[in-house]
Amino acid sequence: MKCTLSWLRNYIECDLPTAKLVQGLVMAGLEVDSCQELFEYLNDSVRIVRIKSVRPHPQADRLVLCDVDAGGERVLRIVCGAPNARPGLLTVLALPGTSLPNGVIIKQSKIRGEISEGMLCSEKDLGISENNAGIIDLPDSYAVGEPLVDALDLHDTLLEVDITPNRPDCASVIGIAREIAGFAGKKLRVPVAQNLPALTGQNLPFSVAVDSAACPRYSARLLNDVTIAPSPWWLKKILLAVGLRPINNVVDITNFVMLEFGQPLHAFDFDRLAGAGIIVRQARPLEKINTLDGVARQLDPEMLVICDHEKPVAVAGIMGGSSSEVTASTKRILLESAYFDPVSIRRTVRKLNMSTDSSYRFERGVDPEGIPKALERAVQLIVELTGAKLVDDGIDLIQGLPEKKVIKLRVQRVSDLLGINISAEEIERLLLGIEIIARQIDELTFEVVPPTFRVDLEREIDLIEEIARLKGYNELPSTLPVTPMSFPENCPVRSLRDKIAATMVALGFYEAINYSFVSDHNVDLLGLAVQDKRRQQLRLKNPLAEDQNVMRTTLLPALLENVRRNINHQTSDLQLFEVGKVFLPQGGELPEEDERLTVVMCGRRYPGAPVLHYSANAVVDIHDIRGVVETILLQQACAGVIFDTDSVDEQLGEAGESVVLRANGRMLGGYGLVARNILKNFGIKQDVYFIDLSISLLSLIPPEPKTFRPLSRYPSVTWDVALVVPEAIKCGELLQAVHEAKEVLFEKVELFDIYQGNNIDKGTKSVALSITYRSADHTLEDDEVEITHKKIINLLISRFQGKLREV
């Protein structure tokens, strides 16, 4: 929004220096983008002169020699090519030394053999407007020799204010003046039309029919005997200063009032309206209109138009049509002022790809109560400047305007939020400064009905913000917030997840991060059983894509997809891991969120080894993936984890090449070779090993206490034992039982053989263990080792219904 300081001061007596006024606007929430002096390049060397005589140039057909009176002792000789140069014309001369806005510096020069002592200027030459049709033609009221900036009162400052979408009231000079009145404590003067007949709608010489939903208020007046002519200089000067091109007195007045009140107006040539009437309706299919910019536009039924009884004559709130535009021959005009639905205007602007000063205001919302005020202001100016005669009556249709809001404002709430003690009297005074009337209903409460030009005021907090603006943000004390110091709760799962991720990176693995949204087809690729709980997936109501329509119940499919893509790009040596949540439904409740670690390995064991190295082509196997598992468990000091080799990880692992991990009777996960049928489903043609662990369950296992024990200087003794136990007994249970015996001489136990077949009863198996013994203070004798060894064997036989295997 552009406006000049002189224009603003027509509505408010404000003697603030420009810098303080700009600062006040900024502190009030209106960003001033620029502040510049107008016509500062026009100095005393640009003067008003009178042409005394004109004669042809002897060497040029299109040039003339002008003798001009510049108010000095002698007449100046000027060479001029303007078609309107004539004796007696009062115009403008740029003397030698003048610097024009286009960069030209005027010098005394010889043109076609004749001396020219300056240049007679057009409005374009001086940067006043784009008019370059001839030199400036001034009325005789100006004094010869007077500097142009003084004569035309061009000394002014232009402000450009950035208006936020929630403040359409400030898209007007009066709106900005109102803000200045608020923080400067001055009274706002709003021009009011005097002695105009009321808008009763009786005995009208024209008809009006309105779509009330799209146009809740429509006002119009008819003026006769209009004389179309150029506008007076004061009006031209204002429009030129803010970047608008003067057209004629009627159009210029509508533009002036739009900028003044923020209410767009439109003038129709009444004699060109078919049926002497106005109809506000939605456009019909295939209807067209030629707008004032010379473009034929296709309309559709979602667009609001102004029509006569035959055709559209304007796109409502955006631009008029050429069929009813005001021209030099116009004698009668119908002037309209209306409130159009902002949503409808915004939609039409987008569809037609055209934005105007008018649509800018309508799509943000104009003041419903300002409709007739702007109309009457424009009518009065047209009567004064064109000699028009006003038809005694006009119309003001009001149908379905939004109801006014009533907001309760608590005095104590204002003080609490602003951090200052503020009285009810001061609140009332501050709000009244911007024309917001607060009615006090008791000592602590106001009832406020926001003015209709403030569409942004909807809640109590909005009013408190206004009070803060008017009080001045710099007047509010700055205090540090008093908040209790809080520390994040210790989350065992999160801590363990971070430790495991760090361990995996240290082992040379790369972390993968995949979407939690996956395809419901993944469980089919894994071949999960119908009863498997991982088949019960949570469906998304609004998925990002067809292949992201459920929440994941396992991390493995996404990692296998990563493997497939890498192999397709000729990268087959992979070590990837992912830590993340899976989501398992729990009936109608929120899903169980299980934090898990999933690892995949494939390809060569040492992909970076030189080709000639003996292990360059060695591929990863079950022992590599087991080593990763053992490293994780060792790093986290997890005790009591059983490696169950007798089952596979719920169908994910290849039978005979997978291990299930258990602790405290619960399955933690597993590791091994991904089942080959799964690899085939994913299009992977090489072996891939995996780990799938529940970090949530792993975090429940208390870490084994770390104690210092010096290394023994004495040798160890290893004895083997082969036990025949029921087939259902897990090998890990045997290993765990040996540890739990807590024999003093016991050091470690390892499983080295499992056998079923000849000489072993059906339903049983032979498990061979290697048990190591060592003393911290002496070399062991066979007798004492035998005693401890027998204790452990007897414990295993009694607990697991086993027997020693016969040789």
C-alpha cells in the first residue's frame, strides 16, 4: 500500500518527524518497506516559463524556435519539437545543469545550427507520469520563474507499507491514518459527504437484482449530465505519486476513493446498459466478456458477474467490461459500491489468472458498513469536479451480512498476559483510539463489538494483542520465564537402542532408515502363516502411495528390498542394519510399538581385501552373523540368553541354518540364513544372513554385574561329556544350567556336537559339551576336577531326564 505523508495528514493532525512516524508504524505491526522523497531531483533549475513567440527552425521541418520568458532579465532561446508549443503557453523549462530522472544532463547546445539554452519538458521527461504527447501545459494561475516543485507542491514523502492478509483495513489511506492516530494519540478525521439524499431505493430509474449469498450488500447511485475531462492537478498528483495512471475525472475519482477508503468502486456508462438495470449473478456456461484490458475472457458458473439485461458488463470485484466503460462521450453514469464474497472473488482471480487493485481488497474482505460511505464520498467528488447532477434517490440492498461478534475482555487477563498492571480506563482509551468501542459491564470485564472493518478481531486474545500494540511493545517489561529445570527420563529402550546402533557402526555396518509405511504385500513375500501376528497390519486411511498402505510389523522386508536394489546396481557385498519400531495391533487399542534391530549380511566377508589375498573371495556364513550377535550381547552384558538351534525364527530362517534367541522364557528374536523361498520372492539370487532382535525385550534383561577378577597363572583343564536328553530339550537350557551351577572351579562351557541317529533312541538326541575348569590359586588335580565334573553331570541328568551316552 502506497501513500504520501501529505495525503495522510489530510486525515490526522500529526507533527511527528518522518522517522518517528515510520518507527511507530513498524512497532504497530505495519512493516514500512520504503520511505523516499518524491521528485528530489527537481531543483530550482526546473522552472515555470511562458512561451512568448514560436517560429520555424530554418534547418529542420519538425523543430521550432521558441523565445521563452523564465522570469529573468532576458528572453531565452529554446529549440523544441513538441507539437503543442505555441505562443502564450505556460510550461516547464529545464535549465542547463539539470539532471533528469533518465540520466540526461541538460546542457546549452547547438541543434541544427541554432543555440538551445535548455529544454522544454513533458511530464515523462520529469518523471511525473508516462505522458509524452507534448510539453507540459499549465494553467495561467502559476507564476513565471517559480520553481516547479514549489508551484505544484511536489515536496512530499512516499511510504510503501506491507499489508498482511489479516489487515485489509490497512489497504487504505484512512486505515493507515487510523493506526497513526492510535499510537500518536490523535483524532482521526474521516471525510463525510454532506447534504446527499438518503439511499431509500424508491422511484429508481434503474433496477437491481442481486445474488444475496455472493453479494450481501450492493449500493448504487445514478448521476446525469456528467462532463468527462482530465482531473485537476491535486488529484492527478496523488494518483501519480502512488503509481496509478490518471485517465479521466470519473475513473480517477473511483481510484482515489478506493485508495482512500479501501473500498473499490465501479462506474458504468448508464446509457450503454441494456434494460437500464443491474443483475448480480453467477456466470452462465460459455458466457464471455471483453474486459477493460482488451482481453476476451471465458467465464464459468463459479464466477460472479455484473450484468445488464443482456450480457455481463463486469467481472464482479475484479474488472469492468469494455461494453459499458466510461468514455469521453459518457453523460450518465451508474456508480456502484458493493460487498462481494471474498471466497468467490479469490476463486475467480485464480481461474482467470488476473489480479487487480480491486480484487486485492475484495478477496481479503472490505468493510460492509463502509459501502455507502465510499459511494457517497465518490458521488460528492464527481458532482464537484464534473458538474454532474445527482438523481435524488439510490439503492442500498443489504441481504445476509455476517453477524457482528461480541467479545468479552477481562481486565485481569490483559494484565496477566502483558506482564503489566493496566487499568480498565487505559484499556478503554487505547481501544477507542482505533475506533474499537469497549463497553464496561463490570469493574473487571468489557464487552467489545469489533468494528466491521477489523475482520481479524475474533477472540479475546486478539483484543489483548491490539492493546499491546497500542501500549507499545517497548513498554512491556522483558523478563526471563520461570520454569522448573527438568531432566529427560531415563528410557532403557532408547539408551539400549543407541548403544546397539553405535556397536553396529563400530563393526562396519551401514545404517538404513526406511519408511514405517509399507505395502501389505510384504507379509506375503515373507510367507508368514495365517495365524502369525505380524499379518495383522494397521491400515492407513490416507496412504502416501499404494505401496505404503500399512504400518510395518517387521523390518526385514525393507532391508531385503535394500539388498535387492544394491545387487541390481552391482553392489552385492552388503552389511546393513536398521533400528526402528514395528507396530503390532492389540485389538481396538493403540498398537504395541516394539523397538527392534534387524541386520542383513551378504557377499564377501572382506570386500576391501586385495584380489590376491587368501580370503578375498571368502563369503559370509552363519558364523559371521553369530559373531555379530555375540558381540551385541557381550557389549550389553546380557546374561541368560539361550541360543536355540532346534527351531527357526518364526519361518524367517532356513531350517537347519537358523537360531532362535530366548531369555526368561520369551523369544528375543533370531539369526541365520534368510529362508531361500523368501529370497526368491524378493528376487535375490544369493544367500543373505539376518539378525532380528527385540530391543524392547532385550532391555528387560538385567545386565550381568561386572566384577574384576585377575587372570589365573595356573593351567585350565577341559573335560567333555555327552548326554542323551529328550529331543524337546533346548541345548541352550543345558548350557544355562551349567552356568547356574556356579561351581568354583568352573570357567566356561561350549557346545561342540549334536547327534541323532544310530544307537540313539528315537525321541532323544546326544548333546556333547566341553567344560573348562581352572583354579585361581593352584594347579588342578584330576580328583578335584572329577568331583566338580560329576556334580555338573548329575545336575544335568536330574534336571533334564538325561543319561550319559554309552560309547
